Amino acid sequence: MQAGVYNSTMLSAVVLAKNVELSIAEVVGNLAFCDEVVVVDDNSTDNTALVAAKAGAVVLTHSLEGDFS
């Protein structure tokens, strides 16, 4: 291995979400073992994105057009 080069493994979780402000903080908290939690918010009309961000997630807003597969 070259000097200054190291193996780094990162675990990310991606959560698809829509209008789940009452449970998203718990979901993000349960993924605390991950290095990164990304919540893809499907244009929620509640505070899902805000609550997820406050819980420590990276939040992206993207219309999934009802396709959560």
C-alpha cells in the first residue's frame, strides 16, 4: 500500500419517505450505526424533511411519483 493511501469503508443508508414526520426521527436514530443517512423526501406536505434533518439525516427532495420500489 502506498504511503498516505488507506482503505476506507463507508456505510450509507437511504430512506424513501413521504409524510412520516411522526416516525422519521426514530428511523434515522435506528440507523445511527451508519456513517451517513440520506432521506429522500417525496414532496411531503408535513414536516418530514425538517424532522429528518434535525435527526441528523441528509435530506434530498425528489418526486418519486408514487414509485417506492
